[in-house]
Amino acid sequence: DGGITQSPKYLFRKEGQNVTLSCEQNLNHDAMYWYRQDPGQGLRLIYYSQIVNDFQKGDIAEGYSVSREKKESFPLTVTSAQKNPTAFYLCASSPPGQGVNTEAFFGQGTRLTVV
Amino acid sequence: QQQVKQSPQSLIVQKGGISIINCAYENTAFDYFPWYQQFPGKGPALLIAIRPDVSEKKEGRFTISFNKSAKQFSLHIMDSQPGDSATYFCAARHSGAGSYQLTFGKGTKLSVIP
């Protein structure tokens, strides 16, 4: 089955630790994204990548880092600099082009909790 | 600055009724307006989408109405069912070169009661 796989589903982090969230897609999509979801806040863009070895900051990139070494993979690292990391993190991908069918497909999310 | 404003924040509708969720935007560079449905603990899934050159799009019980001059669009769910209970997000995509990211509204939690 084609899709986006995020792991782990639940993640607990101690204060001061860096953690990495995994996102893999087998849809052959060029573009990948990371969103953060907080209650009542909708989805906010952290980072996005339109092509391998290139990525751009979104609206709330501070305290996060990403890499895009392979087309299929776009891991997100939540660093100790992120002061309020507890949230639901969503990875998405989309095919190339600007046509009407260039929708974003989402993974099932990773819930990160700081303990 | 919130670029897509969504209302209401929550909505309770009786089974069989019509659910209406509204969104408004300011940026005229948006060129694609999808709606996503999200169940608790799951990722959002595309429900229906519209381009600004179309005033209405219907898929089953779901209809998007689009008013380009007013920069508003809305989702109508006809014959609402308990299984429609979820959080709904409107979104807009910027048409800038090489830009694919979506700007989301804050979401509407819909509860359909029997």
C-alpha cells in the first residue's frame, strides 16, 4: 500500500534531550512537510522540502531541524532549544506541479510529550 | 497573522441536519482551497477541494461554496450523520513559484448527535 508512515506513534522526551521523528513515504512525491498541531491552533508549518537536499523554514521553525537525504525520508529533530515541544506532529507529502490534484497526503502523526 | 480564518470553533448538529463551516482569507495569491477531515488521533484526510474559478463543487453530501469577490468559502454537510463527527480544517495553498505549503484554519469540531 502506498502512503506515509510516521514513527513512533507516541514519544516521550525528557527536558534537554533531542528527539527525532521519522517520516517515510512510498508515494514518489517530491515535496514533504512537517506540521505541528496544538489544540485549537490548527496546523502550523515547521519545515518543508520540495526536493532532495533542499528544505525551507516554515512559520515555526525555531527549535527544530530537518534533513532530506533521500526522496522517501524527511526526519524531524526536535531540539532542546524548542521550549514547548509537547504537541501532535504531522508529516505530509504532495506530488509535483500546481494542478488541482496536487493535494497533500498526511501520515497518522506522532504525539510527543515532554516528561 | 492568521491568513485563513475559520468559524465556528465548534458545532453541534442533529442527525439529518445541515452542518455549515465558514472560512475567509485575505491573500489573493491563494489558488487552491481544500477541506480536510480529521478523526481523533489520526492525520487529516482530504475531503473535498476547489479552485477559485469555480463557485461550487459537490461530492456526495459535501459541498464547497466559493465566493471569490468576498474571499470566503464554506463547507456544507447535508444530512449530517454521527460518523461525520470530526474536526474539519479549511486550508489554502499559495500559488507562488515552487511553493506547495498549505495555510490552515484553526479547525471546527463537529459533533452530530442522534
